Amino acid sequence: MTYQELSQEELLKIKAELVDEYEKFKARGLKLDMSRGKPSSEQLDLSMDILDPAYIADAKAQDGVDCRNYGVPLGLPECRELFGELLGVPARNIIVCGNSSLNIMYDYIAQCMVSGSGAEPWMLQGKIKFLCPAPGYDRHFKVLESFGIEMITVPMLEDGPDMDVIDELIKDPSVKGMFCVPKYSNPEGKVFSPAVVRRMAGLKPAAKDFRVIWDNAYFVHDLYDTAPELLNIFEACREFGSEDMFIEVASTSKITFPGAGVSVIAASDNNIELIKKRMGVQIICHDKLNQLRHVRYFKNADGIKAHMKRHAAILRPKFQAVLEKFDSEFSGLGIARWTEPQGGYFISLDVLDGCAKRVVSLCKDAGVVLTGAGAAFPYGKDPKDSNIRIAPTYPSVEELSLALELLCICVKLAAAEKLTAQK
Amino acid sequence: MTYQELSQEELLKIKAELVDEYEKFKARGLKLDMSRGKPSSEQLDLSMDILDPAYIADAKAQDGVDCRNYGVPLGLPECRELFGELLGVPARNIIVCGNSSLNIMYDYIAQCMVSGSGAEPWMLQGKIKFLCPAPGYDRHFKVLESFGIEMITVPMLEDGPDMDVIDELIKDPSVKGMFCVPKYSNPEGKVFSPAVVRRMAGLKPAAKDFRVIWDNAYFVHDLYDTAPELLNIFEACREFGSEDMFIEVASTSKITFPGAGVSVIAASDNNIELIKKRMGVQIICHDKLNQLRHVRYFKNADGIKAHMKRHAAILRPKFQAVLEKFDSEFSGLGIARWTEPQGGYFISLDVLDGCAKRVVSLCKDAGVVLTGAGAAFPYGKDPKDSNIRIAPTYPSVEELSLALELLCICVKLAAAEKLTAQK
């Protein structure tokens, strides 16, 4: 029977039991942080060998460049080759940057504000807007907010953002672009279907300077061998000649080390030319020693894929622990829905409408920090107050089990509180 | 006797001899690049030990943070401490960033364009201007040019920029700031005197959002133990309460590895707060493993200073080779003046007015690439066409001697050409 079908009396009894369980948990003085999608220590250990100086003792790249010195602003040719292979684009369409794809995206938007993306600088075009498939990645929204770009929420369907809604919204020429995570979307772990990718490629926005930031953060981050493929956006663009509309980014933050990995841009010839021009003013070069480490350690795309299987072996039990727990605790109660991602770093949990903030707050008071409720929505405002991003990667399986135990109590308690207050 | 005092006949004879010498050089098929201020391989070798993984095998920072993972956007506390010690500011006024101080400066200007520095965004204030002490660093000028900021040249005197000129120019509220390299200025190697630093600190610009980018690129890059001290700008500011006007940057690009070092911002509490806010949106963290490497390898400011003595030992003979050659070739001829820096990466050579482009072109045709003539001036335009930036650090002493031989021939030849054409 669902909570909604229970009598007030039954609910009050359940609520009393839950309060009791909750207070016991609180007394244990837990201290767990599940707020961000961070790799665990065990995952970081997988990449320690890359730090072996033998990989860079001969610091000469294939073309003879000394990677210890200035130069090669677009990245080592062999490193561009490696990521070109992984992303399915020619090496000339890849730029290897520093450690942060977020920084690439921020810079790209900053550049559009100041210099534009083919038309007037965005900053001089008055109010401009971006489409935000939501739930989405909070840091994308923060970037847009920081530049004063108005965010318009687009609902996420099972196979990607609602393309019908997007088709309507882009008739407004002040709508200048869109952020998305096409594979294992943050936080739902959804993969854009081939049909959605094709519709994205075929978009006909009124704004000629419309740009989609294709944040392929989890491009090789599969949990299972049966993982779904993401259609190559640049291949899809060919039919429409829309390559200039897409800026793809990726990084090794969750392949080797967050903060000490490399990030890449994949873009059309035209966009590479523009970014190259800006980058030539902005920086002399990125960390080529780190690029060389990555290339020599992984050798090729297969090397990275093999490495990702080792990550998956660590992550699978954690994702499974969450899904099994949700299944056993919530099935049939009518108080929670959740996604079952095949990769990425998150699971999205929808609790009873109006309860997400309460759940996060209850967990926090008992020592488990979750991502703030609403974080996955523009301006941090979840219209239904129901979405909670679960980040199961960082804690150990034991810690995770404890945190899940608490979380499930809190989800039920918040639901019981709400329903009893309503009756 | 100076070239100017010679008869046309004497000059023509000299010219003929020089053409002869030049053609012989050309036939040798040299291929040397002296265009940029790059460390030599020998210098890079000095820092190879920093790559020993033993320094980061225990990747836990002093406060227990795992440097392999996300977090600590302002940089490791111990690394902020290290650079605070070197720059004479409290650690809380330091942010440790990625590999590039140029990138910090670019970002800072970008931020001022989009969000302003205490007033309206610069981009919405119409035409704005920057003061450019010249000769100066070409990449500073390129940043300003890329943002469409008008550059006003300020003459460099012996002890820094002409402060009387600056005092006049800053009465214009559209003058928003100034770039400078206060120690071993690029390319002249001049050090701002204490009086100039004090006058800088005491500037009273009409624009309340005026900012000085204090590019302390060569802060520990002395060639001699008797090197002049640069007055600490933030100490100088105390008297005037003008700390917010200055953004100081530095890096280890020429201490460890260009591209694989760390860079820092030193700024007032207010500015750190603003930069922190922006940086929190822009990037999750910089490369903390590299920060940890630097801290553990150098230990403290003395460690860096000792390391710089090893650099100086390699660089001194190169600087001396240039100065001795110029002295022996040009003394008394009236066709060249040059600076005698006590540190930094450059020597500035002034040839006969109207001859710099010709000299650079002659050298290039004979296989020696110098920095483009005019590069040290806003818009790449040297009004006198006389300045050439000499970058003696990268070639070996042998290569440098060859290049100098050629350069001296070209300087004389260009002078002889000009003077014979005039007579």
C-alpha cells in the first residue's frame, strides 16, 4: 500500500517509528559528504603509475618539442590525436587545454559575452537567454548566472531534453544557446537518444550566434559493457552543416585525477580557428608535461577504455547498493522515483513533491551532507522541491550503506510529515 | 669616430665590407630562434628532480586534503604560505592558480570587462583606455588589444615609467588601468625605484575602478647577488590605503618549467574576495598535485632563492656575452644603445632610428629569428623603429655568440645603409 493510501493513524504510527530510527542515527554522529561527484581514493589509486617520471624523463614530444618549455598552445599533436580518436573527430578539431573543462566552458561563454560568436558581443545585445535542460548540472547554471544570462528550464524526458519545447523556444532570437550533458546527464544519468542528437544537430535557431555547449563529461564513463552509445554530434551535424553550433568538451578529471588531468575542446574548423586566436592571447601554453604523461601512460583510446573498466569495477557496487536499497525501501510506497544510470557519477532521486529540502536538511542534521535540494535547477529552484542528486562514488561501500540507511529514513519521514500534516 | 661623422666614401666602404660579411653568414645556413624569453634545456634540467613521485606519493596536504581530488580552489595553504613569504604578503592574500600568470591577467581583464572592478562593467562604459609603459611586454599589449582597450604609451625612464606623464593621463576617467613589469621590466630589465613604487601606490586616478596589473614576472630572477630590491607594492600602498588598486601576479614558469609550473595572484582582501567569487564559478580547482610538488621540493622561500642562483649561474655568461659583444662592436660608433639588466630575461637594444625592422629582417634572412621589431610597443608600432628585444637565455653560449656576430653585422649594415642613403 502507498503512503497516500494509508490512514492518518497508520501514518502517524509510521512517522513515530521513523522519528525514533532517525534520532538513533543522529546519535551516532556520522560525518559523511555525499554532496559532489568525486572519485574515491581507491579510484585515484588506479592512476598513481601515471606519475612515474619514466613517462616524461625524455620530455621530447613526437615532433621533437621539449614539453618542459613554452609552446604548442593547442596541445601536443599526439594528445590531440588520442582525444580525437576517443571523440570521433580529426585531431585538428581538438584542442588540449589545462585541467578543467569547466574552465573551458566558462571561457567560451566569457568570450561570447565580450567578442560574440559570429555576431555582436552577447554583452551588447541586451537581455540574452540560455536553455537549461533540468534537472541539470549546477555548475553550468552558475556560469550562466554569473554572466547575467537568463535561464529557461527545458524538461528532461527519458531520451534527452524535450525537443519540441526547444524548437519553440529557439524562435526567440535572444535565446543564444544551451548547455547539456548528452551522455549520463548530470544528475539523471540519461543518454540522449540518436533521434535527440539528430534533432539537436538539426536545430534552426533564430539567433545566428546560437551555441550548444556539449559537455561530454562522461564520454567513457560506462558502468557496464552493455552501455548505450552516444551518437557523435559532429557526425550528426554533417547532414545539416551545423558543426559551428556545437562546442564539445571533455576531460580526464574522472579518468586520472580531478584537478591534475587534462581537458579538451572538440569543435568545427571555424570554431577551432576562433578559439586558437583567443587562446594565443590568453595563455602561452597548457601543461604539456601532463599531456605527455597522459599520452604515454594510456598510449591510445583502448588504453583509456581499459582503464575505465577498472573504474567501473569500483563504481558498480556503489551504484547497485543505491538502486537495491531504493528498491527494497521505496517500492510500492508511492513516495520516491529514481533513475538507473548505466554510467556517469549520479543517480537522480525524486521524493514526494515539497519534500526534497526537508530530506536534505534532515540528512544534514544527522551528519550526511547531500547536494543542496534544488541545485539541479536554474537559480537553485526546483519548482516541485522533489529532486535530490545522489553522488555515490566518493564514500566507501560501507559508508554509503550507512548514508543510504539514513537517507531512506529521511525520505520516508519527510513524506510521512507532509502527508500527516495534509490530512 | 661615429658613423655619423664618417664621409660618404668611408661609409660606403664599410657598407661593402659588411655586405660581404653578411653574405658569408647567410651562406652558413644558421637556424636560431631568439624571439622569445625561454629558459634553456640546461636550466630546465635543474628542476627535473621535482618530478620525482616521492614528493607526492603521500598526496595529503598539511590539512589532510587529498591533492589528487577536487577542492581547495584558492590553492594549498602551504603553497599560499610559500608565495606569501616570497612576495611579502600574508598567505590569505595569495591565490595559487594554474600554470600561467598571463592567463590570470587575461582573466582579470575579462572579468573587469564583463563585471567591472567596483563600478560598471568596463564593456558598458564606452571607450576605455590603459596606460602602457613602453618598451613593454608584447603579450600585455595583445591582451588589451584583444579587448579593444585603447593603449596610451608612457615613456620608460631609467627608474620606471614617467610618473609625471602618468599623473596627467589618469585625470581622464576613461583611463582604467595600466600593466607593468616592475622588476627587470620586459624588455629593458629596469627595476622601478622605491620612489616610483611609492608614486605608483599614491596614484589618484579619476577612475575609481582603475587597476594596475603588477606583473612581477621576474621577482626572484636576479643575475647577481648585488641585485636591486623592488619595494613591496602592498607595503607602499599602506600609507595611501590603495591596496585595492593593485593586482600582482608571478609564476614559477622560469623557476621550474614554463607550462608546468604554478602561478599566483597577490591582492588585497577585497580583491581576493571578488576573485574567489568568480573563480568559484570558473573552475573547481587548479592542479594541487603540482602545487604540492613545488612546496615539498622547495620547502620555503630560501629553497627557491637557492634554486634561482643555479639559474643565474647559467644565465650570467649569456647576458655578459651580449653586453661584451655590444661594447666591443658598437662603442663609439653612435649607432646603438643598450640596457645592462641585473636580472630578468631580456636586454633592450636601441639601434639607429628607422633601422630596427631592417635589422630584424636582415637577421631573419640569415637564419636568426629575433622578436619582431616594434613588438615592445602598443599595436606593435615603435614610433622610432629603433628598439630590438634581445632574448639571450635559450641558445647555448656558442649559438648565442654566432647570433650576436650576425646581429652586430646587421645593426652596422642597417646603419650604414641608412646613413649612405641620406647623404
